[in-house]
Amino acid sequence: MRIDVVTIFPPLLAGAFEHSIIKRARDRGVVDIRVHDLRDYTDDRHRTVDDYPYGGGAGMVMKPEPWFRAVESLRVRGNPGRAVLLTPQGKRLEQRLVQRLATEDRLIVLCGRYEGVDERVREYLADEEISIGDYVLSGGEPAAVVLVDAVVRLQPRALGSAESTVEESFAEGLLEYPQYTRPPEFRGWRVPDVLLSGDHGAVDRWRRGQQQERTRERRPDMLEDGGGSSQQS
Ligand code: ADE
């Protein structure tokens, strides 16, 4: 899979893709991630990416030309890809949407600044608008890190076998069961006896019960979703 991210703050993103599972996926050739500076697609001496809003008002609006130039030049050769604009006005990101995006050959992720992007970018350039939640970030960059991480870990061969079990459980529409490691007692708090029992059947039943109980307590909305094969939409 190829992922291009367009931003006015490339350093905000570069480090985020150089560690852990994303780094390993890149090293293995599972995903090719490239970060592009929107200012490289301006054509004036000051590399201007924003301008005053028509009709007045506070703040600046990101100009359409650099966005169109960036995406069109990335698309020149090969797969056009799906252009995703990150904005709090977009469709809320959930595991089901992550699963769909993970099947694309190519994503072009556009990080807008919160104050605004010219409407023509939304309307005529972005294939899709996505929000990572109902809160306001200063720009799409942290959202791009979230989106890319969630998509990359679903790529075949991105995860080691130990990591993939966690993914399966979440995709089932239940929260994870509690995890413990040594020591068996810490500050008087004991690990549940069943986990020390060596009885694998009992451990499985306990974990499944914990998942259901936890989901009922913390996220009853996930159970109402039909308990299907993915999270609520
Ligand atoms: N830009 C600003 N806030 C955002 C959010 N919640 N999701 C995606 N992009 C954003």
C-alpha cells in the first residue's frame, strides 16, 4: 500500500512513522509512506498557502491551488488513490472505516488547518472527509498519525502473530480482557487465580466473560450495534 500525506508541517509527521509497527511495516515493504510539504506546491516567492476569507471574518483560509497541484502531481503516474481530507466536519473514524481504507492500494491524506480550507478542495478534490472524533485539533496532522497507524496495522504482514490477536478481539466488537504479567502479587494486588491455574479452557472462558462485562459496562453502544463482526459505524 502507498500512503502520501500532504501537510504544511512535515516534521510533525516524520517521526511518528519511524518507530514500532509502522517502521517495521515500512522496512518490510508492506507500506510506502511519503510525507509532502504543501509549500513545495506553491508558485510564489513566499510559498503562500493561505489568504483572507471572502466575505470577511477572523482567520485565514487555505488556498485551493497548492492542494490541487499537490494531489494532481502525486497522481500523475500510477494509481490515482483515494484523497482523504482530515477535518472535524468529516465522517467519524471507526474501525469499520479503517478496515475499508486499509483495502485501498493508495491513500492521499490531506492535513488541513482547523481554521479552514477553501471549500473547492472539499468539493472537487477530496474523495472523502474524515474526523477522528468530536474535538478540535489545530490541524489534521495528529489525525493523520492516528489514521495511518490504524490503517497500517491492518495490512497483511504488518503485525507479528502475537500482536494480531488483540486486533481480532477488537474487530469482534468487544473490548479487550484485562492483562497481567509478573509478579503474581504487587503491593498486595493479586493476579486473578484463574490465570495462574494452567487451565487453558478456564482462562479462555474467564477472558471472554471479562470482555463481555467490560463492554457492557463501558461501551454498551458497541453491543447494541448487533454484536457483528466490526465496531459501530
Ligand atoms: N482537524 C481538526 N480537528 C480534527 C479532527 N477532530 N479530526 C480530523 N481532523 C481535524
